[in-house]
Amino acid sequence: MSLAQEGRAMALKLDQPLPPEDWIGTEKVPLDWDSLYRAHVSRLSRFFARRVATEDVLDLVHETFGRLMRASQHHVRPIVTPEAYLTRVADNLVRDRARRAHTRSQDLHVPFDEEEIEGIDPLDALELRDASARVDAALLELSEKTRTIFLLHRVGGHSYADIAAARGMSVKRVEKHMSKALMQLRCRLRTQE
């Protein structure tokens, strides 16, 4: 083909809205699959061996050549540099595999704060112990009579009438001791916080 003919052919390719199969010089050239495989199988194997598990290398090499074969059958224009195409497909396979592995690991990940832990929370137990110690200290500051009435009612579950009868006092007097105990406990616990 002369230089003028090549220029005209290029002009046809670029300027004319012809479908690609009508372009001059775009006839499909069949690939020699056997020699292409032999020439690139070791290079692709080394490429994959550096990036994936050993047992997956051969599968990925075959997948790479399979994609090249499918592409050469479906492309209107021939694949001019199958070596570059193989490299690009191999790189994409590794990227896709890494992306899927990342997605899979994200799906399996459970953040610590969302996982419910069995048993008593150590922080809650510590706070409970501290609060109990503060209440005990505040109770010791009450007079013995007031403390006894408070404990009989709150811990023992006795009614005011039962406490009044057992202690030989009026119900009104028991209520006053309870009010005094609650007021002193609130004040004491508020100042300890």
C-alpha cells in the first residue's frame, strides 16, 4: 500500500462515519493461541504468584486467557497487542479479587461496641460498688435510732405502723425519722458526687 493510500485509509477511519468493519485494514487476523499461551503463561504465572495464593495462580492465568478469547470473538476490531490486553486483564482480575475480599471482610466485621457481651459490665460493677460505699458512709452518719428505722423500712420492708408498734413510737414520729434520714442521705450523697 502506498503512502497516499495509507493516508486515505486513515482519513476514512477518522473522518467517515463508517462502521468499524468497513474500515480499510481492519480485517481480523486469527491469533495463534498455542504460541501466545506458551509465550505468556510463565510471565502471567509470576505476576499472579506475587499477588495471590499459590493455589489460585493457574486458575487466574486460565481466566485471563479465557477473557482474551471471549474479547477476540466479540470485538469488531482485532486486538492488536494481545500481550498488553493480557496484562490489563490480569491486573483487573487481581483488583477485582482484592475488592471482593475487602467487601467480604467488611460484611463479617462486627464493631466491638455493637457486640453484646455476656455478664456484668466491669464499669457498671465498679460504679455500683462505689455508690454502695457512699451510701454506707452516709448511713453511718445518721443517728442510730434514725438509721435503724430507715433500714427496717427500706431494707426490711416493714411498714411505718409495724416499726412504730415495735419501737413504741407513733407513726408520725417514724415518718419524721424517715424524712430526716432521706434528707441527710440526699445531702450527703450530693456532696460526694
